[in-house]
Amino acid sequence: MELKELDPEPVAHYRPVEGIEKPSGILNWLNPRILRISLRKIQKYSVWPFAAYFPLHAINTLIVPAISPEGAPNDVLMMVRELLPGFTSTLLSASVAAHLASGVALRIWSLVANWRRPKRAKNRVQDSAERESQREIGLVGGLSGYFIGVTKQLSYNPQILTGYILAPAIFYHTYLMKKAPLQEGIDIDFDFVKWILQNDSKFIKWWIGIIPLSALIWTASYHFGAGLCQYARIRRLSVRKSMSTLILGLTSMGLVGLWRLSKTTSVFYNSDYQRILNAVIR
């Protein structure tokens, strides 16, 4: 074999395989990698309207009722309604729908990809950062992670699990507190919540009020707090433990608020409230 000298030719625009080019226009957006990145961006940035609204709503529904359950919740509610523009409900509905749709699409994509991917060995080498990552252990690794440090991975992702519970809880809460009253032409406030929590019917008190509201308080507090850590790329376990303390505090305040609302001055029977419930359960 002998070497042969070739004439120099420009190679700046050389393509190894003719006919294979980077897709452009609509074909570029159909690229699986581009689609997945786009879905992740939609899931991330669609929560901004809800993130701006959540602190106001949390103060009104979780903190104020726990401190002063008689008249203060209605006073703060009226103030919040005056501050927010009229299109707030539409904006929040679109925000939640976009976040949920993109999250479901990504979850299905991930399940299909894992199903098609060859099985990996269960015991794989991990460094300390990976073992303590939020994707592996959740926010702090559960109660054991919070009190005695991270000891094991979770078999599920709490962020996804709380999202599964939170989605129907939000839809139910929105229909009960917003859609159904609008359909019946009734304006409600915290007296409606008190009426449910103080109702003589155990079904209404527990299955319409206490259980779904408790689930909503817990899942919303965790999902929002843990999601904030995830999107802000907070990897330090100490900071995530502080967020876990805040989540625990909000959840506890919310549950105390429910209890105090149920013990306030009794709300007399209101036929309008019964009409709303009939619209919900029929």
C-alpha cells in the first residue's frame, strides 16, 4: 500500500451522506427531541400564572382561617377579588390545562420509552449527588429522609403521585366553588364552606368537604413547593428540607383552618347552597 497525494478541496460544506439534512420548518418541530424539549418548556412556564396566584390564595384559604375563622376569611376574599382582574379564572384554567396536558404527554412518552428500552440491571453505581437527587428520592426522601437522612430511593416519584391526586382535586374544587355557583347564578363565600363542614349529613360533611379539601391542601402544598425546588434546580438537601418544613407548615395550617371553620358560629340552612350541591352530585 502506498500513499497518494490528493489535490486540496474545500470541505466546509461537505456532507458525508447526500440527501440527509437537518429538518427545517414544521419538520424540525416534529423531531422527537424538539417535541420533548417543547413539552418540557410548556410544562414549566405554563405554571407561572398559577405560581403568581398561589400565595394570595394560600394566605386566604390556609393561613387566615386558622388564625381568625369568623369574619376575616370573607374580608380577605373580597379584597383579593378586587385586586385580581376579571380574566383571572380563564387564565388559571388555561395554565392548569397546559401544565397537565404537557405533563401527561411527557409521562406517556417516558413510559413508552422505558418499555421499549432494554432492561437495565437494578444495582447500578451511583454517586452521592445522584442518590440524593429529587428525581430519585422526592423532596427529602419521605419522613425517614427528613428526620434521619436519606437512606433509600423511593419506588415512586412523589411529585408525579401528588400530581395524579391534585388534578382531580382541583377540577372538583373548581366545579364546586366556581362553576356550579355560576351555573346556578349564586355568589358564594366562606359561609358556603362553613355550611358544608358543619352539615348534619355525614356524607356532605366528609365526602363533599373534609376529605377532598384535605387532599387538595396536602397535594397542592407539596406539588407546588417540590415543583419550585425542581424548576429552580435546588439540589442542596438542606434547602429542600427547609422547603419540606414550609410544606408541612402550610398543610398543618390548612387542616387547622378546616377544623376551626367547622367550629365557628353555625351557618343556617340555605336553599341556595343546597341547589349548588344538587348540581354537583346529580
